[in-house]
Amino acid sequence: MSSYEDYTRVSRNYDKTRGPVGIEVIIGCMAQARTPLEEMVVLDAGCGTGNYSRALLEHVGKIIAVDLNEDMIGVAKGKLARAHDNGQISFHVSRIGELPFEDASFDGVMVNQVLHHLPDEPAKGFPVHRRVFRELARVLKPGGILTVNTCSRKQLEHGYWYYNLIPQAAKTLRNRFVPIELLLEIFEESGFVYRGRFAPLDVPMQGPSYFDPQGPLRKEWRDGDSTWSLTTADELEQALQRIRELDEGGELEEYVVRNDAWREDLGQASILYASRR
Ligand SMILES: C[S@@+](CC[C@H](N)C(=O)[O-])C[C@H]1O[C@@H](n2cnc3c(N)ncnc32)[C@H](O)[C@@H]1O
């Protein structure tokens, strides 16, 4: 389970703002596997509501989708009912660090925006992450492809216009993310060869709704970014109050533009790509 977000509740709102940002990059990376793309069996590790699975499905042979939260999987199943019925996708409630699959079962594995939910200990070098990557390496065939969609510390510092309104929560979030350099070391020690890194620059993680200056005032909008769940009641109230004041003073749109200035150059997320040795 996520160690801080209530995905049972969020499952009802997640798709109101979130989509498969960067899927074209993931497809391009998967196409580098030894198995032809259209025959690949791909694991969607932490599939959530199935947005990435749905977008990848028409390009690959089969997807096995895994998530710890039954309600997120329930939404995914509803969306992908036909593919589920014809066996092109199957769903499993499981932890990505203890997968119920044989060694070398998959040609590809994708992990999209899941790692920061792992309950880990940064001070001890992220042992839970290390276990997860050993497990992903175990189930991937030699030459199979791994894609990891995560965020760099810089992207988290400058890539989201509203993080300056909730600095404590944003800092807590940053500390949950494994620094990219360390992730590359973990790849290496788990049996992966790092092959590259891409940052989608054109589309924010919450799509066009990201630009809604009043978005944070609505719970369903905040459900598109779990950082809001890391706020204390006081920090949240202060942030919402600041938005109302900026709005009343006619300065809110300018605030968004000013605090969004770096995003187009940095992007909000990084897709790392590696192959199994
Ligand atoms: C931000 S959502 C991402 C969902 C989907 N990958 C996407 O990008 O749309 C994080 C998901 O990771 C799942 N999750 C968190 N920890 C997990 C774990 N240890 N094993 C499996 N799933 C996990 C949560 O239940 C949630 O559905």
C-alpha cells in the first residue's frame, strides 16, 4: 500500500486529471527489447487505474498489471473490460517487491510514479527500493526492458507551480524520491544496464488541468498529486487562503506563470530506461 496516500478514496478522482504522460517514450524504449514489440509480455508494476496499460495495450502482446490497491485495480478493470475478457490483460493485487511470477516471465516492465510511495528509509540507502529492483530483475528476461517513470529532485523543486505554496509537504515529498544518481547505482547492482533518460516537456502530469489556477481549491484536483496528502491541516489551509487572496487581488494567474517558468525546460518527470543483463 502507499505509505501516505489513501488510494481507495483517490481511485474515484484519479482519472479526472491524470493520463499516461510520456507513454510514447515508454513505447520507444520497449521496442528495444529482443522480443518484437507486438509479441512482448509487459508487467505494469503499480498500474493504478490502468492509464499506461490502456495506452500500451495496442502495441504489445499482453500486459500483466499489478497494484496493491484493489479499488485502483477495480477502476482499471472497468476501463479495460474487453481486453480483460479476451485475455490480453490480467490484474493481480500484489506488492511490487514480492511478485507472484516465475523468474524471467516478462519481456518488459514499466513502473510509473510508484517508487515514492514505497515505505523506505533514505538514511539507510533505500533498502526497500533495492529489494523492489532485485525483484523486477528476477521477473525480467535477459535483454528485457525496464522503464521507470519518476522525478528528479530538480523537477520536484522547480517543475510544479503550486509547490511553493506547500513548501513543507514538497520537501517531505522530495525526500521520498530516490535521487536519480542513486537509482542508477541500484539499477547496476540489481542486474540492469542503464541505457538512457528522457523528460517529457510538453505535457504536465495533470494534463491541461495543471494550469487551472484555482485547481488546488478543489479536493478532486488535489487528488491528482499525492503531495497534497503530505500537507498538515494548517499548511493546506494557508495555501488555500493564499490562493484566494491572490485571486481576489487579480494576481493569481501571474503567480502561476511566474512559478511555472522552469517547467518547460525541466519537465515534471523523468523516464529512465534500462535493460536486463
Ligand atoms: C501515483 S499512482 C500511479 C499509478 C499508475 N502507475 C499511473 O501512473 O497512472 C501510485 C500507485 O502505486 C500503487 N502502489 C504503491 N505502493 C505499491 C506497492 N508496494 N506495490 C504495488 N503497488 C503499489 C498505489 O496503490 C497506486 O495505485
